[in-house]
Amino acid sequence: MSEQISSENESKIGFFIENNSRIKLILPKFLQKATSTREVNEIVQFYNVLKKYQKENNFQLTIQEEGFFNTSREGFYQQNKYEFSVIELYFSLIEDYIENGLLFFRKRNINNKPKGSINWNKTIQSSAEIISSNTILYREFYFNNIKNNIEHPVTLLHVLTLLKISSTLNIKINLPIELTYLKKSKTNQDIRLIRTLLKKYKGEMFSDRERKIFSILEQLYLEVNKIRFITKNGPHLVYAEKFDFIWERMLKVALFDEYYNLKKEIPNGKYQLIENEDAEPTIFNGMAPRPDILIREQYSSNDYLLILDAKNYVPDYINKKGMPGTKDIIKQIFYKFLFSRQFNINNKYSCENIVNAFLFPTVLDDGSIIKFMGKHRFDDPFYNKNSIGNILCFKVDFNELRKHYLYPNRKYKEQITKYILTTFVNLE
């Protein structure tokens, strides 16, 4: 089982290197552990979310693909640079292994086993022929038997590296090769032998996959001294920060946020200040509304605007806390008014057709992708069905959202928005 801990304050999320060179996975507070029995796949998927998020956001540490593997961009703190590279390389190797298995090289055996193609040179040279009725017969045939060479040095190094990754990440990687073969290889004992091996076989990598795997192995072992130095000094690596930002980005992508299409309809405020009585007004930036997610939808022949707010909260039902506070509620009420006809007669939507909602991360074990969990409302006598203070609250399944963040699909968006609108229209 991989070493996983839940983030206490959400300031650190991702992969964390300790002094012993083990890597912990720091999960968002709503997750207690990997959410499936297929643990390695779960961890890889979590990594893929972080990787995609970082590529898309320049205000977090970001990564890019270079060659056949991901490595860190320039601009990192020097102490983190190689650790980032190591994690990138580790997961590139794991993902390739999950998809393609071990890297095997083929070797040809020539023998009498009736398998493969006939080796005519060996057959003619080694067997006395019999000529009968204009036909040449041979007493025995030799065949080319092509099979995987599981003892190839590069395959053994591939196995050893996956075992190292398994130990470092504290996860189980099932390898279809007997570990007794590793005893024949001294590469796990001397880094100099590994470098000699890499130099010897570099020119024998022909397929794209062979070059990719070899390139990863080469980087891992050529950088080994720097890696050892860094982990020996025990810096703590945080692979990403603030799940709040990640959660918001996941929802924006998977739900096809329309903020930029509607941006021109959002008024911005400005300060007009005069330094003295004779001066012309100086313009300062003022209010710049930026809702998390805006979506336009039709439901029962009516036009609706959904104003969705990504909230990384875990409700505490015992102590009755852990929900968005006053400033978040006020923002939602303000956004509803700002987009309504009540604010600008040229706006398309009335307040009654604008839906405000908070979206919280969770894991739904019943196959649902979203569930209604309640709403914010004002107390009587201020409350009525179309109260401007109504803000719906929904739990969104993290696993399903993750899938559609990595591979966006409009059908998923339609399922989410339909559920929200159905709940909104039928809410009493």
C-alpha cells in the first residue's frame, strides 16, 4: 500500500519526498486514500491530473514534455529541479509499463522444434537429402524460433528500475518475470556497470518505444549522484499546491466553462480619483467580477444561466461548520444580480432563471456523478421560492470528474447541468 496522508490545510497537495527518499502522496482532505483497489492506476491518474493542471497554469510550478519524457522547466528552485525530474521519469515509466508491459527484445533460436519459419540454410547444411520423383525430401528440418529474451540486460535494468520505483513510491507493481533472473545481473550492485551497459546498448534501440524507455533509464542513472545528493540533504518537495485551484480548474474544463464567451457582458468598475481640485480625474482599476464557471443552458424551452462556484470544503455535520462563508455567499448573490435584467434591462436572464450553486468534491460509491446536498437560504420572513439568497449545494464525484478533466466530453457536461437544472426547477 502506498504511503498516503490527507492534507490538513490544503496548502500541500501531491508528491512529497522525505529524508529517506520515500515519496508520500498527500491527498486532498476529502480523500482518505486511493479510491480504488487498482491502487497503482489510481495514483497514476492522480499524477496525471496534477500534470495537466500544471501545464495549464503558469501561476503554479509547471512542466513540459521534452523528448520522450517530462522534465522540469527552467525557473525552478535548484533544490527541487532534479526531484521533479525523477517523479516525471518514474511516472512516465509506470504509465508505459501499465500500457505495454516490460520492454522485451527478441532473439532467434534455430532447432528442430516445428515452430516458426524453416531455416533452409541450416536444414540443407545439416540434413542428407533424398531425391524421389523429382522431389527433394529431408530427414529433418530446422526452424527459426523467435522468442522474447527475458535475460536481455536492458530488460533486466527495466525490471530493476520498476522495482526501485515500487519501493520508492511504496506501491506494488506486478512484474511478469521471475526475480531469479535478476541474480544473474550485477547491475543492481554497481552504478558504473549500469552506465557501461547503457553506453553499450544505446545504438541498438530502434523502435520508438525502445528509444523512449532507454532515454528514461539513461536520465535516471546518469543523474543519480545529483539525485542522491539532493535527497540526502532532505528537502521537502511539494509537487503541487492548493487543491482549491486544481478543483476549480477540473470543473472549468470538464463543464466547458463559458466565462470568456460572456466576458464582454460583465461590467467592470473603475475608480475616478482627483488628487486636487484642479486635476483631471485619474482612473484606477476597480471591481473586476470573475465567477468561477458560467454556463448557458436551455431547459423546458426556457433559457437559464448557471453560475457555479468550485468549493473545496468538507462539511462537519457534528460541529455544523466547514461550509462557504459570508464573502462567498455575497459574491454569488452579487453575480446573480449583475447578470440579471434587474441590473441591466438588456441582459437576457431574469433572477428567476439564474442558478447559483456551490460544487464540492467527494467520492460517490453508488455510481452517481453528482448529488444534491442542500442549499443556502435566508430565514423567514425574507425567504421565498425565488429568493435571491438561494444557493444550491452539490457533491460532485471526483473520480468521474477526473476522467472528464483529462478527456473532456460534452455528454458529461450535459448530465451535470441537466441534474442541476432539474433540481433547481423542482426545488420547493
